Amino acid sequence: MSMEETVIGLARETKRASRRVANLSTTAKNGVLRRMAAALIERKAYIQAENEKDLAAGRAKGLASAMLDRLALSDKVIASMVAGLEEVAALPDPVGEIDEMVRRPSGITVGRMRIPLGVIGMIYESRPNVTVDAAALCLKAGNGVILRGGSEAIHSNLALAKVLQDCLAAEKIEPAAIQVIPITDREAVNTMLRLEEYIDLIIPRGGEGLIRFVAENSRIPVLKHYKGVCHVFVDESADYEMAARIVINGKVQRPGVCNALETLLVHEKTAAEFLPLVGAQLATAGVEIRGCPATRALLPAAKAAAPDDWGREFLDLILAVKVVADLDEALAHIEAHGSQHTEVIVTNDYAHAQRFLREADASSVMVNASTRFNDGGQFGLGAEIGISTTKLHAYGPMGLRELTTRKFIVYGDGQIRS
Amino acid sequence: MSMEETVIGLARETKRASRRVANLSTTAKNGVLRRMAAALIERKAYIQAENEKDLAAGRAKGLASAMLDRLALSDKVIASMVAGLEEVAALPDPVGEIDEMVRRPSGITVGRMRIPLGVIGMIYESRPNVTVDAAALCLKAGNGVILRGGSEAIHSNLALAKVLQDCLAAEKIEPAAIQVIPITDREAVNTMLRLEEYIDLIIPRGGEGLIRFVAENSRIPVLKHYKGVCHVFVDESADYEMAARIVINGKVQRPGVCNALETLLVHEKTAAEFLPLVGAQLATAGVEIRGCPATRALLPAAKAAAPDDWGREFLDLILAVKVVADLDEALAHIEAHGSQHTEVIVTNDYAHAQRFLREADASSVMVNASTRFNDGGQFGLGAEIGISTTKLHAYGPMGLRELTTRKFIVYGDGQIRS
């Protein structure tokens, strides 16, 4: 069987299984999720032995130690996957929710029922725990899932899938509802992206290169998460202590994630007092500042920002800082350089707060809070499968509901149209 | 300037104008919509003179009279466009709606604000009134719109766009917010479908060929509406008079539209009594029946259904009829042959009604009502821009809200993440 036939056969099976998963009761779904949690612990030795094959191959290939760390299914990582499964089992089931039911003049009653999307294709890099986290969310939302992880994690991903599939089988659910593509060749991704007949949505997670490749080659709708270039604008009326706290938290707490702060914009009437205050705290935290000329006049230790430092995702202890004339210039800078991820204003001006909330074009727009709050857990969605910077279907953190859609349902008693 | 440069330049301008339209007040949007309604009447002579150029070209090319009818901007069609503009002006503005606001344990208040999608690309055939209807809905939802109608309507579409753009200019809104692509070459569509930087959503309206072409060549998300192969299943417990009324209404009232009935499924215990009853009414209405062997045993006048009559969109006074063993077989038939448009059960069995509502996979699933109700106006959405059979973003009739998305907004008072 050719590579292409293998992928197509597997996707067809998942589509078939997805119809059964769509109609499972909440109790059945939660039962199998809890069984999976138990199975990860029971079969830890098997999982870690398979993981060791990937780690050995990685070491032989000279992978950086940070990469090997991300690949390792340590006891701690397995415990976090177990906790994730328990958490998803505890979330409310979105499938079957009915709302907006209204009686229409014709006499029919119309509303919307939440239903699964069908089959989700996840394409991701490195961390094998995504295999379990994504499978759990897709299953709870009533979907089948086809997973395509990185080639360096193939043994780990297949082992995890085997454990999950055995749990499905034990509960008399078609194991094909969760599949890992067993082929590491990139052509398998290309095949997957053309199977619009069997796959309803593609979610890529990984570097910008992967996401662009998927977006450009997919015939299936893609919910993409490009980079997070988050700004904080410190307005004229800001509380400086609060602003400094929000800047430090955004930049320092976890600089390597997409909701970390990358560019600070400071109102020119604020700069003389605020920049030295926050500059000292940033220096203490080991943050390198790349500033505009006005910033450097106030913070002599700052480096000069290069043109491409605006709109750059540093993912490191580096912060671009620019002094702007007013809210208009701040909004224009964000429009030119933002990534539609997270934008924050620190202000005590009511009208500015409202205008920023309306006009800043990002999946999350905040007043007086850290960029780091842009997260499914923090927003109350439960576990998240990613943060969409695409406006269609879901914009921002994607939880269970974002893995579903709604159909119209109609209750009549014989109505016809005249 | 090359064709490609023209299309790109035009899309770039619309993107720029869309930022302004996104922030217009409801009053401003309604004002310009009402001005457009008045302008269509004032400038009717100009519009009809340009329309006459298309009609003359169509006659010279030997277009069928039905096609010429669809192309004509008669007084009646202009009046319907005027009424459409007034109707859209009267609809509630979805932009700025805030809901799901909740206080989180961290102290931040999080909710969702409805915002425009950005720029919508409409690709459609024939009827030039779509130009006005679509422009009005996109504008009211705060979007820019790029319209690409059929080549046979090019003069009419450009004239209508000119009238609408003059109204925008008179209200000091960038006219580029509404554009008609002035190039009839199909390459212009190809260029449009690659402009993901400027266009956020493509909505094709027209024949299956056009929609497939767009879906296969677009890098931009597409909300497609393939065919409507709608089924009615008459269950064992159905009220036969009600079922006959629903069948006749679905098939006969307007056979050429996508929510018309195409296949009737009849429970085998119902067939002996129900089929002669409905068969007589269908014959009176001039409907040709293509039946399975069991149907033909009861209705000797029926033709034999060919295998490809199942799942076929006749758009004509033809009905496929099949006798099935039970609800399971009806659901399996719909799964195999349905088009995810509209599916109806006629039943008096509570459990069957609930199961059909849950399990039939279509954008609208109904109990005891005509397929013809699947319509934005009938469902209370106001005017509709199409009926999506894609599950992502919008499934079913698309009104103003479906031309928007939601972003997260956060009100804090200095919260940081720990």
C-alpha cells in the first residue's frame, strides 16, 4: 500500500468512527477519558521505553538539550497528561447544548443545537504530550482526530495513541476515532491537507514555517495561530506602579510563550517619569531594552531598536520600547506591527479605555491587565487546544466549544410556507 | 497597469477603507444605507441604461430568455433592492455587542465583543441585484466588500457600485469600502483568491462548478453553499395529512430553490396507505415520481429511480421516493446521499423526533415542518447572504451576525499572572 493510500485509508476510518463519537453520551465520553488517565499510569513503562527510542535517536542526531527536554515523557510529563485527561473529563460537554430557541410568526420554533465538527486534523511539532491533550479535547467535543506529530517523536506518539486506542476498544468505541499517522515523510502532511472529504478542520501548532506551509497547502479550513507580538500601551493617565507591574509580568514571567509582552509603547507625557521607573525594574530582571531615540534619551543603557524590532516576536528577555505622541499613534503602531494576538492599554481615562477596547484589532484586547492572561484556562474556557489569530470560526483561545459548531433545529406541528 | 495589479490595488484600498467602516456608528451606517435606497430610485434611468447594455449583449450572444430575465433590472427588481436596503438599515447592528462577561478568580472581567470580519469577497453569477443586497449586509456588519459578478452583468454591476460609492462619498466614507472588480477575465478571480492579506472571507454564490472552483483555488477561507438535496422522512407514526401537506409544499411551492424537497423516504409500514394519498396529490401538481421497486408496486405510474437519482438535486417537478425499513435506514440514506442542507422527519413518536434532531447531519434539521423554512428570514436572522453547508464559522442561513466574529475583551485593575 502506498503512503498516500495509507493516509487516505486511515482518514476514511476516522471519519466513519467520528459519526459514532458524535453520538456518545457525556457519561460514555467521560468514562473513556478517565480510563485513559488510568492507562497512562498503568502502561508508563511501555510508553517510556518507546519514548527512549526517540530520545536515543535524538541524541544520536545531536538534538539540542532543550529539544530533548521537550521530547522526554518524564514521570512529571505523564502526570500532567493524566491531570489533563481528568480535567477534560470534568468539563461540561458542549455537544447537544440548545439555545436561542424562539417561536417564529409562522408558528415553528427555531433554535440552535451544538454539534461536533467531525474530524479534526492536528499537525504539530515536538512535544508528544500534545498527542494526549489534543485527543482528549477532540473526543470530549465529539470529534474524531487525526494526529501528525514531529518525526522525532514518532515512537512516543504511536505508543500514546496505542494506549488511548486500547481504551476506546475496551469501551466498545472504534479505535480509529483517534489516529496517529505512522508516516514521518512530509508528503503525508500534503496528502492529509487534501482530504477535505474526510477532515473538517486542520489545526497546526508549531513554528511559523510549519503554520505557513499548512495554510498555503491546505484545501481544508485551517485555524492558525501565527506569532504573538503583544503590546502594552502606557497612557498619559496610567498608574505608573500598576503599569510597571504589568510590563514586568508580561515580559519576565514566561518570556518564551506567545502571550508574553514584546513591545512597550509609552505616551510622551508619561515617558520622563515612567521609563526610568520601569527601566530599573527591567534591568534588575535582566531584560535587554531596544528603544527608539526618545527612549534612549531617557534610558542611556538601552540599545537602539532596529526597524525590524517593531513587530518582532523575541520570545526572550528582550523588549522593544517606543515613545508615542498619543493613543492614535499607539493604535496605528499596533495596526502596523501587531499580530492580532493580545493588546493592552494601561490607563485611567474612561474614553481611552473604551476606544482601545473597540479599535485595537486583536483576539484579546485588555485594559489594565497583563498580556499573560490571554489563555483558555484564565478566561474560563477550560483546557485550550491553541490560540487562533484567524477571525473565522474562532478568534483567540480555543476550548471545547470552539471544536464544535451549531446547526438549526426546528420543531413544527405541520407548518408549510405560503 | 496589469490585471493583477489592478485587482491587488483595489483590494488594498478596500482593506484600508474597511478599518473606517468597522468603526462607523450604527446611525452612520443606517444613514448611508437609506441614502443608497433613495439613490437607486433617483438614478434609475442611469442604472437601467447600463443594464440595457448587458441585456443587448446577452441577446446578441443568444442567452436564454430565463437568463435575460434574471439579468434585467426592471422597476420591480429595483424596488426589491430598495426594500432590501431599508430592511438592512432596520436590522439591529451586531457590531459592538458584548456578552458572556464574567468575573474570573484572578479578578479580571472577561467577555466577548462582536466585531466585523474585515473584507468579504463575494463571487457570484448572473443576478445583478446581489451586488446591492450583499454590499448592504457587508456594510451593516462593518465590513468592506469586494464584489465579482458574472461577466454578462458587468455594466449593471459597475453602475450599481457607482451609485453606492457616490452615497458613501457623500457621507464622507471611503468609496473603496464597496468595490466591483471591473475585469471580467476569470484570472481576476484567481488573483482575488490569493489575496489573503487583504480579504478575510470568500463567499461564492452560484452553480456547483463555480463553488468547486473557488473552494479548490482559494487560500482565503471560503463559506460555501453546495447543493441542497433535502429529504423528508415520513415515519410510522406520522399524521398522513400533515405529511402530504409538507411533501407537496417542499416539492411544489418553489421547485428551483435549494431548500426544495428532492427525496421522500417512507416507512414501510406507512407506505401502503400514505403513498397512494400523496401520489395522487403529486400527480395533480404535475410532479414526476422516480421510485424504488416498493414505491412502484404501490404507485404503478411512477418511473424507476436510477441509482444517481438518490442524492440528486432535481430543482424541478421531479421527486425521488424510497420505502425504508425504519428510522435507522432513513438516517443511513440521508448520511449517504444528503448534502447537509435540510432534513425533515414527519412523526408523532417523541423518541424518534429527538433522535432525528440529534443525528441527522445537516445545517437545519426539522420535525413536522416544510424544508422550505430553511431561510434567514423565516428563522428570524433578517436578510441572508447565503446558506452555508460548511460547518466552520457558520452552518446554515447566514445573516448579519455570521458576517462578524468575536474578540475577547478584558477589564482589569492591575492584575498580573502569578
